[in-house]
Amino acid sequence: MSIIFAIIALGALIFIHELGHFLFAKAFKVGVEKFSLGFGPKVYSKQVGETEYLLSALPLGGYVKMVGEGEEVELTEEDRKRSFADKPVLQRILIVAAGPVFNLLFAYVIFVVIYMFLGVPAVTTKVGEVLPDKPAARAGILTGDAIRSVNGRAVTRWDEFARIIVEGNAAPVQVEVQRGKSLLKFTMVPERRTSKNLLGESVTHPVIGVVAAGETVVDHFPPGEAIVKGSTQCWNVIELTVLSLVRLVERAIPLDNIGGPIMIVKMAGEQAAAGGVSFLAFVALLSVNLGVLNLLPVPILDGGHLAFFFIELVTGRPLSKRTREIAQQVGLVLLISLMMLAFYNDIARMIASKA
């Protein structure tokens, strides 16, 4: 089942990506000869007008073949007007950028749909564990208490409570809890704890020494608030993806964290088992990753083509064919190396999990 969910996720992302290229090509009257989901031998095809729509054997990408691409044939005057290469550079930039941008927009729509319609699981403020010899334990908070306010600010969700504690910068706090039918107030001074964040960085923040019970509720939001929260969440994921790439280059995050198709299959199955919201959030995360990675200025990726076009826009002339060919070869080597590393990491993780 994991493979099926992975194919659904990747298929949706590839379709959205190629749809962006396709729609903008059509908008600028560029002829589209092929629209393929997947690479390699075709499994199914259907001709509609000038475009052949294909389902190909290798579901790890896709392509839109426009008139005049990938062939050294003489074009007729009519075909030349409809060719990608004959269009103004700004139109070519928009056609190429549309793929990754559609992936980012797709993730945004998913987040808004989750917040507005499906609901977001949220952890309540019920305390599941009080760590010994920590501020909360010394003050008298007990397991099973429900935190109702911090410094007079009402809280109903664990992330709200944790954020207020962090914002307090270790200043004394008054925590009000509900114990049975009683409301009790405790004053304590948070202590600082150093830990690793998602980017592998050491961060120090104040804590009082309580652990959430893990009790959850589902929060739904009105359209306006859902749009704001969806926008914020999408931007946070984009920012995290970019920072993760930077940290990988800096080696702050080990290269063995890079995952490939095997890891995607495994995670797709896990998230689908966790529920529809988790699976959709996973698809949105993949969509952001695909969009950001494709915008990197690496030859052979969309970002590499965009870099060529921006150089052409500034200089007034395109790079020589030889320069572009060399750059594409370098980009291909980099991409294959990255794929080999991802496969190696996936296999190493499989072996380690079975040891």
C-alpha cells in the first residue's frame, strides 16, 4: 500500500508541475507536442489535437515537449512562430518558472483546505508528565492538571502555552491550572535548556519541566483565518526547506539525512496510515520541496534554465550553445550524484533497521 500512496503523491506533484509549464506555454501560443507523466517507455498515450498525452513507465518525473525542443530539424515558418525558442525571453522565463511556482501554489492550497475544511489536530494543555526537580514540580503542578492561563493569558493549546513560556525569556511566570473542579495558581521561574532544532542547531530556551499528555482536538478555522494560517504555514515550510539546503551545504546537517524514493514510499505509507490530514500535509511538504529544488540555479533543473534566461535578459543575447551544453552536462552529473547518494542512504537505512 505504501507504494500506491507514494505513486499517488508523486503523480499529483508531477502533474501539477508539468501543468504549470503546459498552461503557460499554451497561453503564449507555444506548440506542445507531448505532455508526459513519467519518463521512459510509454505505458499509455492519447492524442488530443496537436498534443500527445502520455503515461510513461518511470514515475520519477515528467516533461512537456514544446515545438522545436530536442531536435535538429528545420522548422517551417509556422512552426517557428510556435516554437519555445522563438518567444521573447520574458515569456520563456514565465513558462519555465510556472512549473515550480505551481508546486508552491499547490502546497498553499492544500494547507488552506486543511485549515478550513479538514481541521488541524491540536494538542491540549493537559499535563502528561511533570519532570522531577524542575520548576513545575517544585511549584506543585501534578500530572493530569490542565493549564488554563500563563501570566493571565488564557491558553487552550499546548503550542500557545509553550510559546508564552519561550517569549517570557526565563522571567518568573504565574501558571493557572485546573485540577478537578479547582483552579490553582503557581508561580515559578523557568530554567534554560539547550537542545537541537530541526536544522541541527543548538538552541537555548526556557522551560518549566512539563510534558504534554498528547490529548488532541481538531481545530477548524473560518475562511479568512484559514487563508492567513495556510499562507503562514506554506511560507514556514518554504523557509525551512531553504534553510535545510543551506545547512546541508554547510554540513551542519549530515548528508545521510538526504532521502530518495525508498524513503518517500515509506513515509507516504506512514502518513497515510496516520490519516488523510497527515497524508495531505506530507504531499504539501513534498510539493514545496519539489518547487524549491527546481528553482535552484543548477543546469538541467528549471532554475538552471531560468539562470540562462536571466543572463540573456541582462546581456541581450543568449549563451552560446557550447556553454549551455557543458553546463547541462555538469548539472546532469550533479543530479545523478545526488540521486545515487539518496539511494545509498535509503538502502543504508533499510539495512540498519533490520540489523
